[in-house]
Amino acid sequence: MNNQTFSLQPFPSTKSLPNFKIAGNIRRDGNQFAIHYMLEGDLKEIAIAIPSNTPSRKHELWKDTCLEFFLGIKNSQRYWEFNLSPAGHWNVYRLDGYRQGMQEETAFENLSFNVQNQADRLALTLNVDLNKIISVEQAIEVAITTVIKDRDGEVTYWALTHRGTEADFHLRDSFIIEL
């Protein structure tokens, strides 16, 4: 089993940033993958979608507050983008290379996760079986990211590391956790 903690950093900006932190942990046990995000601080300034009674697969979740992670197969250009909305909506995309061949990953028909939203804390936990997309022998590289939209509509981009001159979560050299 491989278990690691993380802390996300905002993309550098001249604008004032919200007063909170994003941290958590990830774990891979065989091909069972778990990620736990914790946003703590002054969350009343963040636009957080109301939980849905019928969460479903939706496109363009990254246009609002969205917790994301990217999984890449080591020594391969192929990777997946997982989008998780605090409302419970989700999507998974498969890409053949850097921003190439993006399509919904149909191996996942449902992706349920737990969201706990309190005044000063939002926690999101996902457990997913990766057998549908990779073999247990394959090493994976992970990028953990978050898009935060504030109540005024301003967006900030958070990641383990920012490797480009613009916020770009798809850069493979930012997939810095190996599991």
C-alpha cells in the first residue's frame, strides 16, 4: 500500500487569494485508489454548489468549484482527468497525450463519493477501482488539482506544483506523485 499526504498551492496571482488551505491524502492499495480532499478556512467566500439529490456525469465541471486529479501511466502519454463537484456531479476523461484525444471514459458508469460541507470545512472522499482502466502492475503518476470559484466569479487554480507560465493542470511534469 502506498499512502501520501498533499497540500495544494495557488497559481501565482496579483489578485488577493481566499483565506483557506487545501490538503489531503491519497492511497493506492493494489488497484484500489482513494483520495481525500480537505478545504479549510473562510469557505463562505467560495461558490460551492448545493448537493444534488441526483448526482450524475456532467461536462465542464471545471467552470465552477471543482476538485480534480489526473492519473497517468508511467512512461506513457495516456492519462485520465477526474472531475468531482461538491454537488456530487462527476466526470472522467481519457486523453491520449497532452490535451489530445479527450473523450469521456466510458469504463466508469458511476462515480460516487462522499462530500461533507460545513461552515469552515469541506471534505471530499473518493474510493475508486482502477482495474477498469489500468492493470495493477502499472505504476501511475498523479497530479492533484482544484479549481476554486469565489462568490464574485473570480477563479483560482490550485495544484501540487505549477510548471507552466499559465495555470495548466495537463502538463505531465506536474504529475509528481508516483503510486
